[in-house]
Amino acid sequence: APGRDVDVWLGASPRATTPAGIPWDRDLIVQRLAEAKREVSIQLLQYGVRQRGGEDSTLHRALLGAVGRGVKVRMILSDWSLGGANEPAMRDLAARGVQVRISRVPDWSGGYIPFARVEHCKYMVVDSEWLWVGTSNWEPSYFLNTRNLGLTVHDPVLARQADVIFATSWKA
């Protein structure tokens, strides 16, 4: 509705090259996960803890921390998450209480198209009050090595709209 107040935080990555006064996007996500009370819904193209030259399990630990506090955590990942070096991290989440579903968009009737026919979403809804939407897949390199942006929004109306989108994909 016009005139409605909405709180929005811009986050950026990587931290080393982010201008002063703009928080690191990964920290904003971790904060939302740490403060979640009831439910977290996440949809991503890819998720993982490994990258060339190392790993970063910060988001993994934050997700498991939420589950450990009794928060219901659901995650939809594209089928691009299968078969790679980060599949074990996804399977670990599922084995430890995160509900994980894989999204698969069928090939076009004319055949396979590289880098197409995939849900490319990157968002998280927390307690139907908070929404994070960004350009980062949840793999270390997106937060540590490449320029990405995210918006963290405190707006129950917008968060509930994103919940509806998530529910549609979850049921598909």
C-alpha cells in the first residue's frame, strides 16, 4: 500500500571491496538465520561449502543452527546442485533436518539448451516477515570472490508474497 514503511538493507560482496557503510551480504543472511524463530524458506540455483582452494561453511552452520533451535528450514535447489563437489553439503543438510527438494525443469521439446531451463531464484523468507533477495548463489565464491548484491527487507506483506511463490515451487 502507498505510504507503507518498509525497512531495507543493502548488502554486498565480497567484504574486502565493499564500500564503507554497506554490510557484507553474507553477514546479513547469517543474522536473519540466527534470529529465525519459526520457519525459513530458501530457493537457490546452487548451494555449497566448497570452492577452488578451500571451503567456507558459515552458511551451512547457520542453517543447522536454526534447525537445532527448532526452526523449520526448507530449501529448493535446482538440479544443477546434483553431481558436483557441493552435493555432499546439500545431502548433509537434508540428513540433519533441513527439508531439501530439487527443482528440475524439463528439457525443451527441441532438445537440451545449455545454461537454460532452470529455476535461477535466489531468495530467502524468514518467519513470513523478512525477505532476502540477491544475486548470490550460496557457495563461498559468491560471497568471498565476486561482486554480488542483496537486499534484506523487513516487510511482512512482501515476505508473505514470496512465501506464496515458494509454496508453489515446493508443491510442484
